[in-house]
Amino acid sequence: MSDAPRYRGMDAAEIERQYNFRAMVPGHGAVIARWAEESEGARRTPGAVLDIPTGPHPRQRIDLFPAGDKAPLLAFIHGGYWRALSKDIFAVLAAPLVARGVSVALIGYGLCPDVTFETLIGHVRSGVDWLFEHGAEHGVDPARVVLSGHSAGGHLTALLASEPGSRLAGGLCLSGIYDLEALRLFSGNVDLKLDSPTAQRLSPLNRVPDGKAPPLVLALGGHESPEMHRQQADYAAAWEARGHKVRTLAEAGADHFTVVDRLADPATPLFAAALDLLGAR
């Protein structure tokens, strides 16, 4: 029997098959390019307030798309395995929500390995704090702030929703990774630098609060890997076991990337679930 490190019986090669989302979806490049192209125009929307600084790092910036006075807010944290992509390419999400009276904020943060994993979390927390402290100046109703994020952003959403005294009205996690221990065997850990104690400490699965907590929606693409479905089911069960409200969704026909498109499509269950969390229906 091999003495190589394993996670839930999986060796590094199997972890790579389950968690290397770009390898799993050969068309991911075209999807990301489409987001970037469409977002370039969306960032020119009249009334949008771009690149609001929320800290000293050049990526600590927020884009805000206001929907009017006392509007609920969906704050979105981009994915990219904590080491790639940018808030700028997700402006494509804003217009359908703004049309329903929901303001949208896109939160930027420093990336690994330029910053440490824990510093990155602090960047996101500072962005969320800024929205609570200054969002009302842009018409945001601070009682109806829902945090959302995709992939790495799904993990960050779950982590912040678990913090004591959370002011969030809800959390919407897309394709989140809730047990980081798996990633210690993933090739991307060369940048993340997760050791076992850090992975355990920063895993939402290990930080489910005992007291009051905001309701969560956990969603992913139906075509995602078995491990991603398992991660979502385990986290939902842990959240529910503490008496917290949680709803799970699998968007049929979507993969790890195209599930993001469903958040901007008013015909999807995911869009409806977002409006429900926001109290916008």
C-alpha cells in the first residue's frame, strides 16, 4: 500500500481530476472571455460607481451598481481559486438584478501568492464592512445585504456568513469549497500554501456557528464533479444540524463556469432563490 498522502481515500491524481475545474471544462476559456467582453460594456452603465477603494492593496476595490433608494444589495465575490480573475469581469451579473430593484456590488481582493490566504480573507471582510458602513450613501438598505460568491468566492461567502455577529441577511454560495483539506493535494496549493492546520481553521465546514446565523443558499452546476456535490451536501447537512436555514440547488445542465450565468438569468431557480434571500419578490 502506498504511503502517499490521501484525502478521503483519494490520492493527488484523483484530487486533480475532481478539483481542477479548468481541466474539467475545456470550454472555460470562452466562457471567461464572454464574461469579460460583456462586462466591459456593463461597467459603463450610467450611475455605476467603479473602483471604490476599501483598503491599501490595489485590488481592494468595489464596483457598485445602485438600483435606487433603500434597495437590497447582492454583494458578489469572484472566483478563480483565490489566485486568478477579477471583479471587473463579473459586471455582467448586474443588469438583470438592478432591473428587479436589487443593487449589486462586486468585491475585489488581493490574490495568492501575492498575499497570504488569510490576508485575502481580510480584504474581503474589509469590502463587506465598507458596504455596511457606506452602502446607504448609495441607496443600499443595510438590513437586506446578501453576500454571494462563486467557487473561491463561495468559500469566502460561507466563511463570512459564519462569523459571530454577522449582519448579513443571507449568503448565496455558488460552487463553494467548504472543506479546504482536499486542496492540500491539489496542484494549485503551490500558490495557496495551505498546511493542515490552516486548511482546517479556514474551512467553513469546521466553523458552522452555534448561535444565530443568516440563511444560506448553496448551489452548483449539475455537471460538476462528484466531490463538489459531496462538499455541498456535507456543508448543508452541517449547517442544518445546527438549526440554521439552508437550501440547496443543482442547476441542471450547468458546469462549474456556466452556473454563474444562471445567477443573471431571471428564468432560473438560482435567480429566484437570490431574489427570495434579498426579499425582492
